[in-house]
Amino acid sequence: MDRRKIICVIFGVMTLPAVAQTDSVSKNVQLKEVVVAGDMAKREVDHIDCIPTPKQRKHAHSGFELIRNMMLSGVNVDTENGVITTPVGTATLYINGRKASVREITSLRPKDILHVEYYDMPTGKYANDKAVINYIVKTYTSGGYTQVDALQGAGYLKGDYNLTSKYSLGHYNVNLWAGSSVQNPKVYGETTTDYLLDNPIHKQEAAYDTDMKSIGRYVNASLSRRTERTTWMIRSGVEVSTRRDDVLNGSLVYTGYTIPLSFTNNVLEHDKTIKPTLSLYFNRNFKGGKSLECSLDGYYARNTYKRNSLEDRVFLSDVKEDYTYLNFNSSYVMPLPKGHNLTFSLIEFLKISQDEYRGSSPSLQHLRSSESLFFVDYAKRWGRKVMLVARPGVSYLAYKLRGEQEVTHLAPRFYSMFSWSPNQHQALQLFFALGNTFPTLNTVNAAEQQVDRVLVRRGNPTMDNSTLLGPALTYSVNFKKWSALLSTNYEYMSNAIANVFLKDNNRLINTYSSDTRYHQYQLLLSATWKPMSDFNVKWEGGYDYYHVSGAADERLGCCYARMETHYYLGYFSLSASAQTARKDLMGCQERVHQPFLYDLSAEWSHGNLSVIVTARNLFIQGNERTRSLLASNYQCYGRDVSERDNSFASVKVAYSLDYGKKVNHSPKYESKAAESSILK
């Protein structure tokens, strides 16, 4: 196939609409997949060992871009947000067997990545993960580098600027990260709300001028040491983020009163977080393949939230929060004779929040929640064809709100997997999961917020624990130039959380109920075609069906499709992707319609310098997202036209300077959003 034919195929397939996968509810099962069998991918009993081609390495500038270029069937990569997903879950990321953050993967140089392990049946130290991507990278004992990268957008204000520096000396590594990001896309929207009181009130609002600016800054440093038997790391830093979501000009009309009420739509909503972080990691390998791993991640966040809505009077929410988060993980791996393996895992979460609500509804809230989990993972292998995994466990949940009795839940957990590979080209995998979870902290509080002259939002501290149940089946067939995957799964959640709206004289109370049952059915077909090393194409299509009953009553079905292609030409690469418009059910209740989206990009890379130009939704100006929420006593319809979903272009430049002996790039620090229990 010559290059002219390849170019024709690229423009031909661009007419195919497509869509990315979403995950509306926390998953306990995940799609498993087997990639193309050939020289660059080797199937092991519990994972796939993938070796990138030289062209895939050359035209990738991060660990995420490398996985995207490899085009694994059923695996989608969001390079902007740093997420690798399967259709029913998110893969956990590792570097040389140590759990890594998004920015650590972002800063990996593909030329330093020896190969990638994809664990589609994670066991041992990975037993508590849904799926695992483990990057095996080179290790160095001297030298360092400094890297800077900058992204600038055109179409709306968007910038992302980062500096990473690393120095290696013997078994020690010192890392420094610093960066800043800013974006401010304009959003123009209209919302229609019906408050179905005894005397119904109709609310019509429009936003003509908005300010949605968000700014993030971070600085962080780490010290680590690695030997053949022991690895440890200490990392600490500070993150600061601010966000505003302001409606500066618009219209607001209430009808249903004696006379209509008209106002200028003016809403000011601001968030700010200051978050110092600390992360500790330790791993020790013993004789006989045994190992002990422990990690502690924690942060303290000072969160402030203020919302000011002006009608004929001010509706004010003003909240200050002190939030502490700790997560401790430990696992002990013990291989046994004749293909048996045991892993013991202990996981602990602790979250403490102190919230002071001022404004229209003042109150003081103190909430403490904890979750303890213990698992025993047993795995048995019969050669390279059959594997069985059983993972029984127990979960203890507890949360205590000031003025309320402590709520506790002790529940069993169980997870099992079975895999049969009759030959190197086929694999059949079965999964079953039983789990539980408790409501999010921002719904179980007892706070109250006055949203407008009718609606009052209030937490509910008496909701029940949720039980999750999910079987899944995956069949894959793989050859050197093409592969295909078929997956189907079902998820059930009891005591899911839904919004309910209760009449209170001339007010409507928006609170939460756990008297909801959630069902989701998914069918996915994914295929990859690699006719030559210069040209790769990937197609995906599927069907999702949601059924919600109880406190909410929803039924929604949706077909979707997605396509992406890559073409390599010397120092250059061209890529394109498209996804169809689709519908989703968010939070068991809200219907969201997403528009058709596509993007084109061109990249030039030579030595330590690279330039990437990206154009998204070129020549499109009318893309809009619609949303609706229908409940007893309440109906809401809205549409938003955002600059994110319309014509936008960006240029990214990255340059690295090596000194001393060449080293692998520093794990780039991830700036993650802090959790919060604030009712918003």
C-alpha cells in the first residue's frame, strides 16, 4: 500500500462518527483485552508485554501519548487529562512497579521506556486494581536533565506551562516540579426550570456574558532511593488553585407570581484551595519472590467557597473548610509452589472536614469518615492457557457527623476472574465483582444552602450504604495486523444516590435519597487495523442502556462510535479522531447530550525539541450540550454553547536539556483537585 492510498484512506475514515467511553458509576469490574499478537506484543498468563515500534516512540512525548500511539483495542487515552480507560474503568498507572501519578507518566520520555506491561488480570501487588499499565523504564546512576514545556491556545484563553528537573547520583534521585495553568472558556447558556409547587413557579434564565477563569499553580520536590531489594521515596509540595464561575450579564424571569418578576441574571461563584501534600513509599523484596509494599498519601486543604446570587435580594453562600485526607496501603505478596500465589492487602482511608457555613443559612459542620478494607488474593495458573483468581475480602465503613449518631457498615467483598486462551490468537475472560460504598461526603452533611427565592439545597446524613454487583465477559481475537474485542457487562447498584425535591410551603427542598436502584448494561466492539508501520486505524462502537427505579425513574439507551488514525512521515506525524454525538445518564438522573467532536493534529520532533499543533472542531461554531432533569415536583432543561466544544487550536512546544550522563525523565508531579465535603 503506497503513501497516496494511505492518505486517501485517512480522509475517507474521517467521515465516520465516533464517541469516547464514559463511566457514570464507580466500577468494580473492568473490560479486559488482549492486544495484537506479534513481535511487538507477547501474551503472558496474567498480562501482555507490549514493545512500542520505533515510529511510535519517535512521535510520542509522554507515557500517555505512547499508549495512544500503540492503539490497544478497547483502551482509550485522554492525553489532556491524563486518563487511560477501558470501557468499564480506569487503569492504574505504575512505573517499574511503583504506583505513579498522572504527571509522572506525562514526563516520561518514550525513548527511556523499555516496554509496557498491560495487566488485564491483575494479581499480586496489583490485586486491588481494576487494570494496570506498568511502564518499565531505564534506570541511571548519574546525570540529570531539565525540561520545559508550554501550551498556548487560540480560540479562548488556555495555557499550561511546566518545568521539570531531575538529577541522579548513584542510587539516589532528586526531582523538582513547578508549573502553572490557566483557562477561561466562554459559555453561553439558557435554562428553564419549573418548580411544581401548589402554585407552580416557572423560572427562565439566560447567560450572555460569563467568566469561568481557573488558575492552578504547584511546586513539589522528591527524594528517592532504589536498590535491587529496597525502594523508598519522599515527596512533598504545595498546590494552589482558584476558580470562578460568574454570570456577569443575563436575564432572569419568574412567572407564576401575581406579576412576573424580572431581574438581571448576576451570579458570582468562587472557589479557592491551598493544599500542602505529603507522599511516602516503601518497598522491600525478599528471597523466594516475596515482597512487602507500603505507601501513605495525605494532604491538608484549606477550601473556601462563595456564591452570591443577586435578584431583588442577595442569596449568599460563604463556606470555609479545613479538610484532611489520608490513605494508607500495604500488601504482602507470597508466591507458593505449583503456580499458586497469595497476596494480603490492607487499605485504610481517613477523611476529616470542618466546615463553617455563613451567609443565608449559617451552620457549623464536623464530619469524620473512614473505610478499612482487607483482602486475600488467591491466584492459580495452569500453564499459559488457564488462570483462576479469587479475592475475598471485608469492608468496614464508618462516618460521624456532629450531632448525629455514628453510622457503620460491615460488608463482605468478593472478586473473581477466569481466563482461557486456547491459542495465542484468542482469549475468553469472565469476571464477577461484589462490593459496597457509602455516599459522598458532600451529600451526607446536614448543611443547607439557599439557591434562589424558591430552591433550598440540603444534605441528608441518614442515607444507606450501597451494594454493587457486576458480572462481565470479554472475547478477543488477535493477529499481527488486526485485532478485535467484544465485551459485555452488567452493573447493579442498590441504594444509589438521587436528587429528590420536597414541597415546604412556598419553598422546594432539594435533598438526597438512597432509595434508588441502578442498572447499567454495556456492549462494546473494538477493532484495530495496522496494515503497515506508518499507518494505524482504530474503530470502536457500542451500546449503553440505563435503568433507574425508586427515588428516580429513568430509562435511557444510546449507541455510539469512535475512530482515530495515525500516519507517520519522517520527523512528522499526522493524526485525527472523531466521536459521534451521544447521550449519557449522569448521577442516576440527569440526561446529558454531547455533540459531535473531532480533532486534527500535526507534530514535528527532532532531538530534544518537539512542536505539536492541534485543531479541534475546526469551522464548527454551533456545538451545544443539552441537559435535563425530571423529578417529582421539579423539571429542568438547559443548553450550553461552550468554546471548549467549538473551534479551538493550540500549539505546544517542549524542550529538554540533558547534562552529565543521560537519564530518564523525572516523574512529573500531578496536581490533583482536593476533595471537599462542601454542599454546593
